[in-house]
Amino acid sequence: EVQLVESGGGLVQPGRSLRLSCTASGFTFGDYAMSWVRQAPGKGLEWVGFIRSKAYGGTTEYAASVKGRFTISRDDSKSIAYLQMNSLKTEDTAVYYCTRVSAFTRLDYWGQGTLVTVSS
Amino acid sequence: DIVMTQTPLSLSVTPGQPASISCKSSQSLLHSDGKTYLYWYLQKPGQSPQLLIYEVSNRFSGVPDRFSGSGSGTDFTLKISRVEAEDVGVYYCMQSIQLPPTFGQGTRLEIK
């Protein structure tokens, strides 16, 4: 059974940093790209970015709203994907979901999400 | 960015009756590889989104056959043949032909 478990959320002040983790199980983590999607309170879904598998260079892509501030990385030996968030803004407040990416573009399994609140 | 527009934004359906949600994209989602990169997700209350339909019309693993997807180019539809109480939630369409992947605003389904 595919499982994705996010952790690391919490309350953080504007301008500070936070790192989220996504621990995967039930599949060969290294074979898949991984993505992050967020949802502001009461709002819709916004794609944040993704990291390709090592077979495809392990490269990353980001939404314009987070580019230069957020960094996605992965540790295939631990089956963990990370979302490093720097220079946080109040508008980054959201539940952050990690998702597995199949067939290059399909966000097929989602974690339960972790809430990040950016506030002074 | 490709804009995804869903209609209606909410609907109330009697159990056993059909429901339909439309999703229109600002650009064609047909790729040169022949696939159309349109997906449907359901976010049940208090839960994370779950994949229902991929590439317009393919049901994901475990999705009941009362859910079906259709469409082409820029116009797509999700249909529920007979709505059940467990179908309540917010439905999103998503495109991934082009970065960034973008979602529709969501359609809230409630049971009468």
C-alpha cells in the first residue's frame, strides 16, 4: 500500500524558514518523481513544485510564487522528499501535501498534509 | 499559465440521481504524444485529494464505475451516474500538459 506521510509543519514567523518532510512507503521511491501541492485555508489547490527521479536527473521545477525561496530535494536511501521553505510570507500559510508522480504527470497518491502557518 | 474553469461551482444532488461537472481549459490539453493531460480529483471533507480520473477518461485504481470522464481539446466533463452519500466533497480538474500544473477552482457537491 502506497503511503505518504508529511511532517514538519507548524507556526513560523514571516521571513523565517521551515523544512517539511514526506516519508514514503509501499513503492520503490527512487523510481518516481515527487511533487508538493498546497492549499490555503478555505481555498483551492496550488501546485508548488516537483523533483524528478534520479533516472531523469533529479531536477526540480517550481511555481513562480515560490521560485527562489523554496527548494525540493530527495533522499532515496531514506525514501524521503523534502520541501525547504525560506523567506516565508504570510501568504504561504497552507496545508502542504506531498504527492507521488506517475507517468511523468499524474499526481496519483497524496499524503494527509501538514499545516504551515506563517504569522507574527 | 493554463487557466482551468469549472462549472458549476456547487451542486446539490439527490442520492441516486446523476451529476455532471464541466471543466474548460484556456489551451488544448492534447499533447503531441496523443495523450490528453486532464485529471479529476475529489477532496472529501477533512481529507486530502484523491485521484479519480486520469487522461480524461481512465478511472484510477479502486474508483467506482459510476464515475466517468469525457471530453477533448479544451472541454471536459466528469459524470457521476448515480450519486451516493460518500461522493460529497469538492471536485477539482487539473491539467499537466504544461508547467505549472493548474487546477480548477473546485466544484462542491452536496447531497440533498
